[in-house]
Amino acid sequence: MPQNPQDDIALARSFLARLRSAFDAATLALAQRCSAEGRLSGRKLDAQQVASFELAWAAADLLAAETGVATLRPDASPLDTRLALLFAVEAGNAVLARLQSLWLELGLPREALRSLRDDAPWEALCLSAGGSQALEAAGQAVAASDGEVGQLALDEPHAMAQESFRRFAAEVVAPQAEAIHRENLTVPESLLQPLREMGVFGLSVPEQYGGSAPDDREDALLMVLVTEALSEGSLAAAGSLITRPEILARALVAGGTQAQQAHWLPRLAAGDPLCAIAITEPDYGSDVAALALRGTRVAGGWRLEGAKTWCTFAGKAGLLMVVARTDPDRTLGHKGLSLLLVEKPAFEGHDFVYRQPEGGTLSGRAIPTIGYRGMHSFDLAFEDFFVPDANVMGGEAGLGKGFYYTMAGMVGGRMQTAARACGVMRAALRAAIRYSQDRKVFGQPLVDFPLTRAKLARMGARLAACRQLAGAVAALVDRGDGRMEASLVKLLACRSAEMVTREALQLHGGMGYAEESAVSRYFVDARVLSIFEGAEETLALKVVARSLMERALGVASTSA
Ligand SMILES: Cc1cc2nc3c(=O)[nH]c(=O)nc-3n(C[C@H](O)[C@H](O)[C@H](O)COP(=O)(O)OP(=O)(O)OC[C@H]3O[C@@H](n4cnc5c(N)ncnc54)[C@H](O)[C@@H]3O)c2cc1C
């Protein structure tokens, strides 16, 4: 541990501030390369994908490192101080390495980075906070903490909610999670019903409609805390149940008519019906603006024709939010899309067919997956399926606005996915701590080896950084900002969950690869996080890097 942590924190802050200036210079240079007449050009952005991807990752590491040391209060635990400094030096060096390659790529003067690279106080901090002795000491402290790292400053109601959902996850979710995963079961009512009673489905629904979100603002922090706690018990069978009502409730608040809000929001909050989100199609996933499922106007409503895929929980759901092309003019792109609310009966199992009295059919088949089991993700086929006018989001005025309403839901969905990643990381870290304390190799507990402790330290530092960043971004979202930051924390936390679950599995040796140990589930579950709610590449390029470049050019959303 450094002699005086406050001095080290001040040093880290000042180095990261200098790094931020270099990062801003690289961002502006890249933005200029990607623009014509002061506007970002789609063609030029595509030509600079590799550099943009580097920029987005540098942004994620840098913001997480800055947040970690900025949010450290004088009364922070010695462990959290240690971990924030460890993450700051490791992430700071990663940012520096990325900037060096960007610098070369962009032809910027190399001297500007040299003073950062050769900074003697920073080198000393790297040794005192991230050297082998520091790693070993931090790992020992992480093991002793049982994974209680990156603690957020919470008021009493939030702390109580965290505590009660963690208890529920440990006592009710975790004991059922393994069977659901290994036998590919549907999430049972023994989980759904208590979660309904605990108000889980109403976290993003305003209080006036029966939810727990304040009427005048959001409470993203509560959603983050509950999601993380439940995801520690099971990503697929608990933490992810909140994602669907989160997206649909926000879309309804953004675009629903008063009648739709009054009708659907209380029902969503009560978890009756459960809901699902149908955006992705076999030919279009990341390219949402190109979606093709056709809606044709008929007397009193619309007929849907086409396919959706990966619609998670479509079987159990009684309400699907379907993005459909309601204007046949394909040149309209995203402006031809609308949201339709499809009602259907709830089905158990992996297949269903629903024939409407009006003659249409909706059939679904669950796609077998390596993980994320419990809700099942379905291929859906709509044949001449009737949706009444009352179920067009926003009514006649909402036609053509489906893309915007979907994106309104996605900010929350991405925050929520970052929280899911934190929950899986916490589960993996705690399993790794327990196993390395119990397991003896070469005559001594695994946890007594310096390398094991270094691994635990890095896992703990990553989890702590992601938790702190998620908390900070939740506060931004509550103020109505943070669209880019929600994508950024999603990016970082989901990749981090892959890294942490990988190390947790590795520390279990052969047992980690056995289905019977929970870490094998954490590993396969974590892998999906970087794919959905905006695939990693799409978010990095089209949201994070692009927004940063727009900010650097001082313009709002001006790409040509
Ligand atoms: C388990 C699971 C559950 C899901 N649940 C749902 C759900 O409930 N509802 C729903 O609508 N969808 C759901 N999805 C779908 C998910 O959102 C999509 O898989 C995701 O958006 C990516 O789309 P895609 O699979 O078509 O990949 P593609 O869009 O075909 O992308 C393939 C690869 O190309 C990359 N890529 C994309 N664009 C670019 C580019 N411009 N430049 C460089 N690389 C690029 C992507 O990042 C990806 O790595 C789920 C997916 C999974 C696996």
C-alpha cells in the first residue's frame, strides 16, 4: 500500500488529466480526418473504423479510471482506494498504448506523448499501486473481503433495496439457477411470482402508473442495484427479467398515447403480462434502420408479415414490442419504422403456435444456445398477423417514429446490461475467492500463491471500476443525459465480465470446465453480454466514437 494514499490519488488524478488532454487531441484529429466541411462523413468514418474502435476503448478505460479516483471519498475503504489506484495505473497505461498507435496513425507529433510515457512520478505510482507486491497485497485484501469491492455511496432506501435483493438472489434464485441452466428449463413461477411481488417489473414505470420510478425523474441507480443483485444469482433467470419491461416502459413513456400508458404501464409494472422485445431479424441485427418485417394497413389495424429472431422470452410473454416497417418506401430507412404492440397468450416450453380468431398466425421456436438459458430466445414467424390500430405506439402520430421510441428504451437497456455484467462478475469473483481458499495445490491453499492473488486483485479492480462507473452513469441518466456514457459503460462492463469470468473459471482448473460448477455457467452467460443490447463493435463505432468526435467538432449529430 502506498505510504500516503491521498498523495497517490492526487498524482493519479493529475496524470489522468494530462492523458485526457492527449486523448482530446487525438479525438479532434480523428474527427477532422472523418469529416468534410465540418460534418462527419459516414464514408470517412467507415474508412477509419480501426482507429475509431481504439478511440472508443481508450475512452472507456479513461472514463472508468477517472471516475474511480474522482469518486473516492476520504472515508473510502483502504481496499477500494487500493483497487481504484490499481485500475487507474493499468487502465492509464492501456490508454497510453492505444494513444500511441492512434498518434502514429494520425501523424500527430510524437513528442507530445513522450512526456507522458516518461513521467517519473507516474512510473513510481505504477510500481507502488500496480507492481507485484501491490498486486499481491491487493489480492489478499480482495480475498478477505469476499468480493465486497467498489462500494457505492448509497442512501438508506437504496442500501436496503440492494440488501434485500442480494438476499433474495442468494436464498431463492441461486439454488434454482443451476437446474434452469443445465436442463434448459423456462424460468419458473417460483421465481417470477415473488419478483412480481417485490416490484421488479415496475422499476422503470412511473409511480403514478404503479411502478417505483419517481414521476418527475428516473431512478436508474435503483434499477442498476437491483439488476446487479439479481444477476449475481442468475443472469438469465433473474437479472435479465428486468431488461424487457425496462425497454418497453421507457418506449411507452417516450411515445405512448395517454390511453396506452394508462393501459399498459400498470400491467407491465405488475409483471402481468410479461413482455418481450422483437427488433432483430434474420437479415438485420445491428443495422436497425434496415429492418424489413412488413406491416400493411387494413381496416381497423395492420397485418404483419415476416420474421423476427432472437426474441427473448417470446413464449412466456403476453405482450411483444415489435418493430415493423409500416411505410413500404424503403428509402425512408429508419423513418419508415413503427412500434406495434402484439398481444398473445403465454406459452411454456420451447415452441408455440398462436392462431388468431382473425386468421393470422404467430409461431415461435426457441434457438438452442450455449448459455443464457431460462427465458429462451425465439425465432418468430408472423403470417398475416392482425394488430389493431389501438396497439400502434403513439397512435397515428407515432407512425414512422418506431426507431426513436426504441432508442429511448435502449439507453436504459444498456445501463441495465452493464449492471447485469457487474452481477455476473461479482458472482464469478466470489466463487473464485472461495475456491482458491479451499483448493490446495502443491501442499498449500491456491490463494496463498502470489499469482493467484494478482489475479484476484485485477478481477476485483475491474469489478470495482465498472461498479463505480455504472453508479456515476446512472446519476447522469437520471439527469436526462448520458446516452453515450450508457453505451460506454455497457461496452466496458460486458468485456470485463468476459475477462473476470474467464479468470474465475481458470482458477478452478478442471473443475471450472465441469458443468457442475457454477463458474462454467458464469463464463458462457457472460459471453452474450457483448453481443446484445448493441453489439460491441456497433456501440463502439456508431455511438461512442461518433459521439466523441461530434463533441470534438462542436456539433450535434451532424454526420452526412
Ligand atoms: C441470447 C440472445 C438474446 C437476444 N435477445 C434479443 C431480444 O430479446 N430482442 C431482439 O430484438 N434481439 C435480441 N438479440 C439479438 C441481438 O440484439 C443481435 O444479435 C445483435 O444486435 C447483433 O445483431 P446480429 O446478430 O444480426 O449481428 P450482425 O448485425 O450481423 O453483426 C455481426 C458482427 O458484425 C459486427 N458489425 C455490425 N455492424 C458493423 C459495422 N458497421 N462495422 C463492423 N462490424 C460490424 C457486429 O458487431 C457483429 O460482431 C439477442 C441475441 C442473443 C444472442
